[in-house]
Amino acid sequence: MNVRLYVWQRATAAVMAPLVFVHIAIIFYATRQGMSAADILSRTHGSLMWAAYYGFFVAAVSIHAAIGVRNILTEWLPLMERRAGRYAFSFGVLLFALGLRAVAAVVLS
């Protein structure tokens, strides 16, 4: 495996770990408070902080997942590393775009 990609995947995992913890804590808080989806959306509407938080989360997940998909493609399919890299990059870009769309839906709604 490419050492550079290995380091990037481990770095994004280290970034995602606290982000996942905070995200789950927020879910527990919201459910314990009996908040509805409308309540949550009213709190996130127009918030640059939440847009940045989840935007950063989406970026880390997209990079992490794309590297993982590349590894799976090179291990399981008879693909050259370059072709697997192109497919994985496309997947990462798609994931990033969909993630930003979801962030925009939550923050701009």
C-alpha cells in the first residue's frame, strides 16, 4: 500500500473519531430533550459553526472512504492501481458533493 495514502487514511480516522463522538453526543442530547427534527433544524439554520463542523466532517469522511475503496478495489478486483485510484477518487468526489448537499440542507433550510 502507498505509504502516503496510509498516513492520510490514519489521519482522517484520527480527525473523525472526536467528530463522531460529538455527533453521537448531540444525538443523545437532542433525543433526551425530546427535540423534533424541526427543533434541531431551527437551531442549525444559518449557523456557520455547524456548517464548518459538518463540512469538515464530510471532507474527512470523503477522503477516508475513498482511500478505503481504492484499497478494496486493488485487493478484490484485477484493477491496476491507477484505474482503482481514478474510481476511488470519483467515489470520494461524489461522496463529498452529497455530503455538502446534506450540510447545506441542514444549515440553509
